[in-house]
Amino acid sequence: MVAFGGNALLPDPLDPSSQASRARALAGALRLVNPAGEGMVLVHGNGPQVGMILLRIEATRDRIPPEPLDVLVAETQGSIGYLLARAIRSSQPPGTQEVAAVMTQVVVDSLDPAFSHPTKPVGPYYTNEEANRLEEVCGWDMAAGPRGWRRTVPSPRPREVVEIRTIREATASGTIVIAGGGGGVPVIRGRDGELIGAEAVVDKDLTASLIAVCLEARRLVILTEVDAVYRDFGGENPEPVHILRHDEAARLLESGELPPGSMGPKVEGALFFSISTGREALITDLDHLDEALNHRAGTWVLP
């Protein structure tokens, strides 16, 4: 199981053409994680991609009705899934391994407190003046970040992956499955079992860990923008943490040192997987992946 953020594909929202080359780099990285060509699952983020769509919606709001957030997540699952599937197929000899992108819905709880406290940043950064205007005109919740203000939306916990049987059967046959894109399309189960779209974004690392536990994956690898988990990240004395045992990871999460919209869900997802399966999880970046897989870099969450 491999999870990575949308920024890994689209580091510069103003240059969408870079996604194809980044997808090829990720396809190469998968060979490091899975040299034997076994069935595996790839879960991607979609923050910058949804952000681009939100910008288009903002620019055409007076002419075209805006789509709900769950539909936007589904749109990015299709577009990013296509780019990744194309890149992975092109990186291997014909017929070597099947690749499939699965449109994935994730059930969330309608009573999840996240719906009352939006914390998940989506879209681009805005200036203070732009943020004030968007709060007033669009009713968005805005929060300050390192490079300005961003829209925040509810991020309820994933409870169930609707298409898990399809994902399980495909991986069991040796297929590379792109699933849970953007954390999955958030849906709520109605009283009669009907699935209803939710105006929210599910954290992709938590969804990846849930899928990994359901499939009893041998390993969870979370790729991010930094080489390891750091104590005092952004402070005067940042210190990389290369080994996190369960109790230490739990203390780090409880301390509030890991931001909820950034490294926090990655450590939480890695910890959930490792506790549930008794297996190891790795957090690192693409540049250090080879070293990390040989336990010379990254952060390993271990029993």
C-alpha cells in the first residue's frame, strides 16, 4: 500500500503540465516498493487539483452553478487516476501487470464532530484581503497557513470503503489498483441504506491506512514532502525521528506537535495500520525512498 499527496503530482498549480512527468517519477518509485510485481494499492491526494477546480468555479460562479465537493473529489479521482494508470502502464513491458483506477466511495458518520469544525485545507493560498472577501461572499471557512490563507472544509473520519471487495479481488489477482483518491468520495448512509454525498474531504492517509488494514497489506508507505517526521518542525531545532514505536507515536500525536492538516494524519494512519496488523509503516519523501526502504532514512512506525 502506497499513499502520496496531491502536491507530489502538482507542486505548482499554475503548471498543470508537470503532472505527467511527476506521474512517471511516481511510477518508477513503485518499482522500488514492489519489485516482485505483486498486487498493490495506490492512494493519492488531490488538494491542489481540487484547488484548481475551485478557482474555476469561483471565476464562473455567476454563469455556471457550482458543483458540490463530493462531485469534485470524484472528478479528480478520474483525472488523476487516468494520469497514474497511463504512466504506470507505460513504465513496464506490455502485459506485465494490470493497472486499474477504481472510483471509490468512503462512508463517513453524519454526526462526526468534524462537520462542525472544518480543519482540512483545500485549494490555493489567498491574501488576507482575498480571504476576507471569500468568507463574506462565499461563506467559506478560512484558516491562516505558512503562505497565506486557505479554505478549510470538514474532514470526517473514514468508517467504511464501499468498493473494498472490488479492490481486494483486484489486488489478489496481482493488479495495481489506484483507489481511495483524494481520501475517497465522502458519502453518508441514509436510513434506507441510500448513499448520500457529503460536503467534505476525507484525509487520504487515514483512508489508505483503513484500506491497508482491510486488505491485510504487508506494508504501508506514506510519501510526503519531507524526508521524515520531525520534532519541532519549522522551529529552531528540528529533529528527525527515524524510529517511532507505538507508545511514542501516540504521545507525539497527543502532544499536538503534529499539525492536523499535515503530518498528524500521516502518523495517525501509520500508527493505526501498525497497531491493527503488527506490521511496519514508513513515512518519507520520494527522493529518500530508496534509502528509507533500506532503513537508512525516513520514519518507521514499528510495533
